[in-house]
Amino acid sequence: MIAPVASPLSLVAKSAPDRHSMPCEASGGVLTIDLTALESNYRHLSSLVGSARCAGVVKADAYGLGAEVVAKVLLKAGCSTFFVAQLNEATALRSSLPDDVPLCVLNGVAPGTESLCAAAGITPVCNSLDQLIAWSRTAREMNLRLDTIIQVDSGMSRLGMSPAEVDSIAASPDILAPLNLKLVMSHLACGDDPDHPANEAQRREFDRLRAKLPPAPASLANSAGIFLGRNYHYDLCRPGAAVYGIDVGPRAHGIRPVVALKARVAQIREIPANAHVGYGFTFASDRPMRLATLMVGYADGWSRHFSAKGRVWCDDVALPIVGRVSMDSCSIDISALPEGKLKPGDFVELLGPHQSADAAAGRIGTIGYEMLTQLGHRYHRKYR
Ligand SMILES: *Cc1c(COP(=O)(O)O)cnc(C)c1O
């Protein structure tokens, strides 16, 4: 007469719920992305560029914030050109955008991917003469008139055509004959330093090179370039970072923070003097301390470089990270808080009003861009 007992596994839904539909309590951290602030940043940047337009730069999953969601917000705000870095990012995003909205690949078209790129309706930034010739050949073979963007190297020596390559295009008009030249672009290396002489030098070189090509809309400025003034705006600007709330230099006013990150407390512990904390025993207490173990580690993009260097916040109190950051957790010293203030399940601020992504990144020698793009995939994400 023993009632059959359901195995715990039989209680689990047959198809696993996707991570994003799980309750917030199932995650070690909560990442909040303020889409209102993001949209406001985009509109603010657009208002600064006069009759020029702002494209949306949504490479690297929109700097870690979710390319599909971000692209929808930007579309609604009037954005009509999008950039990603790689072809696989473009193919993943293509169906989220209207067919007539250009989706462009900054890193160019790799040899052998031209027909894939053309069939998917994706516009490559041709960064070398070889790329442009291959793209032109693809247009002839597929009997299509394909859009193209040409990037010229105005001094950064990263991507784009050299002056000699630009001369070759100018000398062989048949290369461009089967193509629509939609944009000529280049990229600034020092835009976040408004007084750097490279800005003006790159702008002049950009003008010199594009004058050799058939007339086409022009684009030079990233986020920082927008704040350099009207001479840098041309027809299209390409802001990424500032849309996502990153600080792009001393003139970048009017940008609202977009990202907040909280970590959950797993445990509170009291340790005596001369106790060790974490891998490698790199920290030893010189007095009795109260610690909290947080459920966020380097697998979540909370860098191991924060070991002994980072801090988090509870209300207005800064709490130092002690010992090494582990893969899934890190320890903080909460001795400065009243006893009982933090309990298991409570949250502390990693990124937010007390510590921007730029400020946190600066403590470990990197930049807000890297901080955002490294944010992990285990957080509970809240889009506001
Ligand atoms: C990433 C990138 C941008 C956007 O730069 P931000 O500094 O994030 O505004 C613009 N143009 C090119 C070519 C890029 O690679």
C-alpha cells in the first residue's frame, strides 16, 4: 500500500525553460539594461549631428547588451543603417531588421564568403582592393547590382585601403561598375582625445582619399568623433559606445548610464585573524573580519584582475574584494557594514550609480568597452 512516489525528475518540465524565463533567484547576478536611457543616448547623439544621420553599431552583441533588442530600440528611434563586425553577426541579425535597412560588416568580406554575403543581403565594408575586386566579380557572376562600402585608411593602419589602393580603384572604373558605392568611410584612432593632432590629420587624409573616388556619402566619426564637432560628422556617424552609456572623452556630455549589475550574496562568514581567503591564499586577515561570498566570478565577466583590486558597493559603502576572484564567486570584506545588514540572497552593486563600467574597468587597466563586452551570459537580464 505504498503510494507511488513521483521522482523529483518527473516534476521537471520536459522542455527545459530557457535561462531568461527563469526567476531572478536562479541566477547569481542581475544585469539591468535601461533601454530608455539607451534610446535617449541615441537621440541625443542624433541631435548633435545636424543633418547627418547616426547608424547603429551593434557588433559584439551590441557591446554585450543584446543585438536584437538594441536594434529594435534603435530602429524605433529612427536608425536606418546598422554595423556589425563579422558576417556571422550579420546573418544572425538580418531577419530582425527590415530587408531595406542596410546591415554592414565592418571587418569586410573574407575570401570565399562573397556569395553568402550577397545572398543574405548584407553589405560588406571593402577594406582592401582584393576584397573590392572579389565583391565586384561576385556581382557580375550573380548578375546583381550589389551595394558596397569602401573604407580607406586615414592613418590608423588597421582596416581600409591604402592610398595606392585608392589610386588603383580610381584608375579602374570597371571595378565599381557593377556596384552601388553607398558609403566611403574611415575610422579615428584618437577621437577620445579631442586635442590630439591625429584627429585633424586623419580628417584631412580622409578628404584627400575620398576625393579620388566617385562621389558617395561619407562617414568618419565613431561616438568620440561626434563630440569633435561638425567637421567630423559628414553624412553618417557610427556611434557605439556612447549609445551604451560608455564615457568617450572629456567633451561627451549628455550621455546616460545604461547598465547596472548586481551580485547576490551566497554566504556571510566571520573569519578570525590569520585566516586565508580564496585560491592561492593570497589574502590573510590581520584581524577578525566579516566577509560575504558573492555569486559572481570571472566566468561572468567579473575579471580575475579584480582580485585584491576591485570593490563593490552596498548603499554608499565601498566594499573591497579580498583574495582572488574565482570562476563563479568572489569574496568581499563587509566589516564596514553594520552586522546583519547583508544576508544571503541580498544584492550588492557591481556596476551602477556608485561605479560605472568605465570606473570599474579603470581599476584594472582596461576600458568600459571591454567591461561591457565581457559581461557573461548567466545573469538574469532585465530590460527596462
Ligand atoms: C566599433 C566601431 C565603431 C563604434 O565605435 P565607438 O567608439 O564604440 O562609438 C565605429 N566604427 C568602426 C569602424 C568601429 O569598428
